[in-house]
Amino acid sequence: MHRLAEARPEPSSPDKPAGFDRDAFITENLGLVHTCCHRFTGRGVEYDDLYQAGCIGLCKAADGFDFGRGLKFSTYAVPVILGEIRRIFRDGGAVKVGRTLKELSLKAGREKERLAKSLGREPSVGELAEALGVTPEEAAEAVCAGQPALSLTYEGEDGVCELDLPAPDREEEIADSLALKEVIAALPERDRQLIQLRYFGAKTQTETAAVLGMTQVQVSRREKAVLKELRGLLSG
């Protein structure tokens, strides 16, 4: 059973930049969640559930990302988001929210609104946690649990409308391409060169070996190992 409690965000990295706004950072990167979710549309799971799982992955990625490594955030986040979404299919097709977390999520929503009015701005996760009497991680988890249902609709002239989302088949193609590019970008330089030569440069193993200063046998073995690693990253 998939529970939000199992997806507790990791403690914030000490390498976060000064003045890092976690809430704003997560909001700015919600597009990654939508892109990853469309990869799985039409497979028997409601989009709401896909999106909720993706948001859990995004929160975990935001907390675990080390800005000091010099990688793009999307490089780190996409495999984490995809892993959380795939967990739904392994665990029966829906994200299950425990009663305690559901109650905390509702309370967090009310408290966040109250604090926003009194502070004249959106409260930070730390401020919300203090008001709720919970840890920042628990507050963040509660906020993540409450976000998806709100973000799937908007208030239009004719009332509440669904977001105008791109066609699933095109989005799946985009998501596949994005995920593959991101995990390849995260590979060590030599492995990345090998994959680029073999699969994007149409080079034979012998030609690739000549470029990289390896033998054909070494290229063959390393290629198999890297492909296995890529499959693992893409499957979460």
C-alpha cells in the first residue's frame, strides 16, 4: 500500500543556497510533475493520483537535491518523480492517504490561510510547522498531500474548469525524451560519451572504442552496464 508517510522528505541539505525558499522552488518546478505524469495517462490510474504521487517525488527531490554538485535540478528530480509515480502501479493503483495525515493536511490548509492573512505573505514551511506543532518535514508532507486536488482546476468565466492539458500521446513522447536525456546527463562523462556515440552518433562499438581509447570488448561490457543503470533510473 502506497502511503504518503513512506515518502517523508529528507532533511534539507546544508548546501542549499542562502535564502532558499523551498515552497517557491517546489511551485516553480511543478511542470516537471505534469510532464512525468502524462507518461502514464490512459493506464487505469486517475490523473489526480498520478499527480499526487509526482508531487511527493518533487518534494523529496527538492529536499534531497545538493546544489553543490553542479547538476540541473531536473536531472536529479525526474527519476525521483517517476519512481514515486511507478510506485502507484506496483501498489495497486492509488495513493492512499492515512486518516492522520489527511486531518493534518486539512488543518495545514486552514492554518496556512490564517498565517498568510496575519503575515501578509505566504508562510514558510518552518512557520507553518511551528503553528501546527509538528516538524517541518511533517508540515511539508501535509502541504504536499493537500496540493494536487487544488492544482488540477482553475476558476474560469464559466465556473470551475479542468486545466487544458496537451494530448496524452504527444506528452508521453515528450516525457520519455525528457526522462532519458536527464538520466543520461547525470552519468559520468565517459559513460555519457559512450552512450552518445553509440545511440546518438550511430557509431559501432569498434568506432566508439577508437574514440574513447578502449577495446571493443570493453565498450561492449561497459555499454551493457550503463544501459542496466539507465533502465534502473527510469524504472524508479
